[in-house]
Amino acid sequence: YTPNGPMPKEFSGHLTFNFSNDGLVYAADRNANRIHVTDKQGNFKKEFILAPYTGVGGSTGGVAFSPDKEQKYLFISDLTNNHVWFLNRADGKVAGQLGSMGESGGQFFGIHMIATDSKGNIYTGEVFAGERVQRFVPADSPRGKLLDQLSRVQP
């Protein structure tokens, strides 16, 4: 695979996957910067290209889903660009991103895997110098609202 070049016909190295509530399989082909979607029998459904300019290491590490019943969003960990992508599951369009390169809370140094729970918390795991797990709570959750209030308190 060459960044910004044609997609390889086969998966290109590191591959992780997850199953959606509606029975689709989302495979993160990290080194090819894509999410490959099939049904459980392996029949191709669609493919999303993400940050095709990304070189060695790739941009699609892990796949998680938003906690709503329809799983409207995909959450994709990006090892090389060090953030989480939020994609619309229907069309793969980028809806937002979380984080940047760094060692402080909310930043990443080698974000590798991602998971979510039923409350909408996002969990990330880092490799390389990061070597940690972080939890991100939804802004509209009770804890998220409390954290927002605390961040506004003047010393």
C-alpha cells in the first residue's frame, strides 16, 4: 500500500474487527487506512477510506460503536495520527475527532485499541511510550457535567 495510492486487493497487515448490532462485520485494515464492511458470511457491503495520506502505521486501528441502539457512529483509534475518529456508520463521513499527540490526559502516544460501554464511555489503550488506558465520559452524562463544572471553578 502506498499512501494516497490505490487500495490493495488484500488486507494489508494488522487487522482488527467488531460486529455491529445489525450483524455487519467492521474490519479495520490499519495499514491500508480503511474500514472494510461485510456481512457475517463475508459478502462485501462497503468500504470507508480514512486519512489516506497516513503512511507507516496506518490510521484505522480499532473499531467501536456508539451506544445507541442504531450504533449511528463508529469510533476508530488512529495509532499514527494519535486521535480517535468519529465516523457516521451509514456513509463513513468524518463527524469529529478526539485527542492529539502528547502525553497529557486526553492526548495519545500510540493509541492502539478502543472500546465503548453501554453508558457511552470510550476506553482507549496505548502502546509505545503511552502505555496506559484512558476513559472518556460523555459530556452530557452526570459525571461529564460535573467535570465540566469543576473545570470552570476559579482557584
